[in-house]
Amino acid sequence: KNEVEQSPQNLTAQEGEFITINCSYSVGISALHWLQQHPGGGIVSLFMLSSGKKKHGRLIATINIQEKHSSLHITASHPRDSAVYICAVIIGTASKLTFGTGTRLQVTL
Amino acid sequence: DAGVIQSPRHEVTEMGQEVTLRCKPISGHDYLFWYRQTMMRGLELLIYFNNNVPIDDSGMPEDRFSAKMPNASFSTLKIQPSEPRDSAVYFCASSFTGHGGELFFGEGSRLTVL
């Protein structure tokens, strides 16, 4: 079993829909990253969080350390949000990132 | 700042050849990371440097892989000899504060070993 699980693996939504992508992990972590990988392959860091909630534009990330769970929400989704969203965790005090397998999001008109 | 710069963007080579991937981190970033992405295994950390010193290379798959950072503005990842299973996209990233801070990724180098 992977230490980091994402769901769903694939998601199709219509423009304007509210989207939630989930990330669960099985070990203690010190922080969690959400990354976005566009169809062209480039990777962009969206959030790094260790507690609570962060918001940037239409994106909201939350984390519940006790429940070992994080969510990434996209409000008023748009076709340009189509990408793979990757959750990655820093396990304990280690300096390594352990990655989830990603959620492929397709937003249609 | 131009961001993290990687070269080449694409490389096609034959099995047994030496491959060198290059990375220029963002100026002032103390940490540099090399990752590999494949369909089967997703993203994996290969090695990272802090202030040009390799800190953790436990992700390097085998002795055929080596990485250097001779100065703060340049790093290389070398594969010698290359094998078809090394085909992947190799990303370089840099940051101010390691994995505990925002990561800035290069565009990646897509390697195909025939």
C-alpha cells in the first residue's frame, strides 16, 4: 500500500463546478505539498501546509493532521484548471518528499 | 529571474551511451533537488543538495547514476551507461528552505533510451 493515496485518480467536471481532490497518508508527516502538473509537463507548487487551511484565488487547501487527510478544492472550475494534481508529504522529520500518484482533472466547457 | 533552467529538454540516446542532464537553480536558493517521473512509479526524489553538498542520495537507483553540484548555480545528473529503463522525465527543482518551503521546478528533461 502506498504511503500517500489520492482520490479520485481521474475526474471530469464541467466548467463552473466545485471540485474536491483528496489526499490521505498513513504515516506521521511534518508538512504536505500540493503540486499542479500541466499537460505540457511543467510542475508548479500550489501550496505547502502543515495545519489548517490556505487559499489562493480559486484554490483552497485544507489539512487535518489527526485524520491524516488533506483536500484541494477548486471553486468555479475552468478548462485551464485541467491538469494533474499531485499531493506530496514530508514524512516525520525526514527531508524527503513522498509523492501520491496524482489526480488527473479534465474541465470541459 | 528566469526560474530553474534545465537542459536538454529532450534527449534520445542509445543504450550504453552516457547521458548528462544539466540544471541551473534559481539564484539564492540553497537547496537543489533531482526527481524522476515515470508512468509506473510517478515522481521520485533521486538526490538533493544543500549549499552544493549532497545530503541524501538514497533515491539514486544504482551506481550508474551520479550527480554533482560544483557551484551554487549548476548541477549535473549523469547516467553511465544508460539503459532503456532509465527512460523518464527528469526534473530539477530548487528552494530556499528545502522541502519545507515552496519548490520551484524546471521544465524537465525527457530522456528516451533506445
